[in-house]
Amino acid sequence: MSEGCGKESVVDDSLSTEEWLTCAQGLVPTALEKAREVKGFPVRWKMIISKLEQIPARLSDLSSHPCFSKNALCKEQLQAVSRTLNEAIELAEACTKEKYEGKLKMQSDLDALAGKLDLNLRDCGLLIKTGVLGEVSVLPAVASTSAEPEAAGYGNLRELLARLQIGHLEAKHKALNSLVEVMKEDEKNVLAVIGRSNIAALVQLLTATSPRIREKTVTIICSLAESRSCENWLVSEGVLPPLIRLAESGSAVGKEKAIIALQRLSMSSETARSIVGHGGVRPLVEICQSGDSVSQAAAACTLKNISAVPEARQALAKEGIVKVMISLLDSGILLGSKEYAAECLQNLTSSNNDLKKDVVAEGGLTSLLAYLDGPLPQESTVGALRNLVGSVSAEALMCAGVIPRLAHVLKSGSPSAQQSAASAICRISTSSEMKRSVGEAGCIPLLVKMLEAKANAAKEVAAQAIAALITVSSNCREVKKDNKSVPNLVALLDPNPQNTAKKYAVSCLMLLSSSKKCKKLMVSYGAIGYLKKLAEMDVPGAKKLLERMERSKIKSLFARKS
């Protein structure tokens, strides 16, 4: 045995890195010699010998690095190799002398030795592969203080991240503890230096046997997912299956962090599909039914993200998503859960007639209307309602009180909610009775005001709604009474290609042109000039309205002369 490298010296930390290298190099020939003398357990010892023979090359690679003697990880790795070599020597001597407790115990010890040799060989290779040796770091693997240079701080972080990949599980656990503390203080720097190999190491730790390790690992992965800086790496390294398992059966903290990570990752449609493929829908649905407030909201948001992918909707339906989302809309713990539920229902009912019928059958229309009664009605709720109105009879819509709710949205909702409400009015305005009810609910002045919206789409749908409603005489009178209706509609005759409301404005003005007062207003606001351009563009009705306006202008001139 090499002098100074016996079993007692393996715990001696006073040796330098170069001395530990000499120690390990000296132990290899002894270990090989002893191993080759063993007659028993030939298969196991043959495998151990082949691993021992690989060690000199790995030590040579490690020692040839220019920063070999300056990095604490090298010294630690050489200590680990020396401990394993000493253990190999002891087991070889015990086998040769046949002084051991029993065959089964020795077989187990030899298997453990083979595992340690594998770990040593792998870790020596990783020290080179990770590039951590290029960072000269002799400080402990903790967060750099504000007084340390930034480069030194990065060096410490790289070393700490490398420790997640190197050594036994307990060593990785210590590195994990340090990383959790570092991220609390300086998450930005961690994100700046983390690499794919570090991500892979973290993903592997998600399946560790220790619940504490899994919990700390998923906390870090949750932060990485929320940062949006390494989503592709996380997914490509296989983070989804262990996150889904944690969402199913992790600790309270582990479950919450796993679901939040899934929520962030599911913003990608490709990842959303993968979550479905890995069986992630059922645990998310179960959490929506029984989870705590934060987990429930995160699960609802994840399902909402998945529902935005059309081909995933049937899989969601099979897991009872409709009933669960309606229940959340009625009694979700957080307001956010209700909003995500409404968005999910909007996505589910956007194109699938069967799902529309399911939502109506489960009482979804009533739940959506009740949610709309709040002071700030959300666009997603109105959007879901708009999707459903075609699947419900006019009588049922009237009885449910849909029209007053739409009027409430036009008055108090966000611009996007108002746009959805106007779109819903277009869809329900299929009979004179419905049109009159919309007018009686006070929607017309609100739609006229909406013609002044900034968004072209909002102006278009408001003009479309007015064009549908104005065919009823009582509504037409209401439009004529509004001082802003003609000026707003004439403004929408602008031939600009971005103005998509032109044809609806022409329809509205055609019906208003029976009024002399309205015609005069149209002329005074420049309708004829606009209509000439629209007639050239073959906009439907523009030529006819122009002729009517010009005849009226000529009659007016003759009347003045006479």
C-alpha cells in the first residue's frame, strides 16, 4: 500500500490535492494486484477489475487540467477515489482469506463497491465535462457576498451547480440546500450560469427516494420554470413525468410547487400536449376539486392552458373537465380560479358543439350569468356565454336573463368584454322579439358609444350589432335620437383597409337615411366623399346610398333656389 495512503489517511484533510493524486495513483496497482488474486465471486471481481483499470486514465485527465490544484472539487474527488480503492483492497483481502460474514453479505458489498467505482469514474469525467474546473474557486460553495467580484460569485455558483451532479446522494442534498439559499438571495445570477447538464441533474433529483430532496428540488425547478429562461431544457430533460407524479402524491409543498411549474410550462402548446400525453389531466382535475387555494388556482390555469389546444379538448372532456370548471366557477376559493374556469369554458366551447351541449346540460349557462353579475365582468366569461347562445333557445335565453347581463357588460366591462358582449348580441338578434328586448335593455346607446373604441375589431362588431338591431322600428328611432350615432357611423365609412366596419356602417346609414335630419347630418359630416370611394371599391350598398344622398342634395339645392 502506498505510504501515507492507508485507511486512516483517507479522512485526513491536511494533504494537498497533489498529495491526494499521488495517494490515489499509488493505491490503484495495489487494488488491482489484490483483486486479481481473488478466486471466489469471479464474475463480480472481473467487473470490478475492469473498472479499476479505467481509473488511471481518469486521474490523468483530471490532473492535466491547468486548474487542477486550485479547485476544491478535485481534492474531494481524489479523496472519494482513495476511499473506494482502500475499500477494494480490504474486500479483496477478505475474499482471498475467506474471512467474511457470509456469501450474501459479501455479494452485496461487492455490488456496492462496483457502484462506487462507477460513481467515481462518472464524477471524474463530469468534472472535466461541466467546465467547473475552469472556474478557480477555493471558497466554500455558498452565495457570493456583495463585496466579492462578480466573476468570483459566478465561479462559486458553477462549483455549486456541479456538486448537484457529482458524488453520492447526501453530498448532492447538501449542494441542493446551498442552492436553495443562493436562489433566495441571488436568483438572477443562478439563472445566468445554469446549464443544461445542471437542469438534467435537478430533474434526476426529482425522483430521489428522500421526500426532502424531492421537495427542495421541485422548489428550484418551480423558480426556473417561472423565470421562463430554460423551459425547453426542462421539458427536453424529462421534467414532466416526475412533476405530474409529485402533483399526484407529493407533500403539500412539493405538490404546490409541481403544479405551479406545470402551470408555467403549459403556456407552450407543445408542452400542454405532452402533459396530456403523460397522464397529467386527471391529477390536475382532482386538485381543482380538493386542493388548497393556491394549488387549485394553478391547476385550473394549467387546464385552461391545455384547453387552448383544440386536439386536447376531448381528453379533457373524458376526465370530466366541464363539470369541474362549472363547479369552480360557482365556488372556487380564489377569484383567479373562477377566471381560469371561465377561460377554460370559453376555450372548450369555441368550436366543439358537443362540448357546448355538455356545458349547457351541466348548468353552465346559469353559472356564467351569475358570475357576470360582478362589478367587473371578465371577457372570458362573456366569450363563453357568446359561444353558448347558439345552443340555447331564444325563450331559454330570455328566461335566463341573458340580455340584461349583456347590457351590464356593455356598460361596466373591459373593452374586450364589451366586444364579446356586442358579438353575443349579434348572435342572439335573430328575431324581432329578441331585437326589441335588446333595445329595451338600453344596449343601443352603449353600442353607439362603442363605435368610438380604439380597436377596429370593437368598432366593427358594434356596427354589426347596430345593423342587426336597427331593422326594428323602435330600435331605429333609438339610434336616430342619439346625437352621436350619425357622426360615429359616418366616421366608419373611412375607406382605409384597416377599417373593417365599412359595410356595416353603410347598412346602418341606409336605414337612417329615411330621415331628412339624418341625411343632412350625413352630408355635413362628409358622407358623400367617403361613399364615392366606397362605391369605387364595390362595398355592398355604398353606391345605392350615395345615389340616395346625391338626390337628396340636389333636391335641397332646388328647394333653396325656388
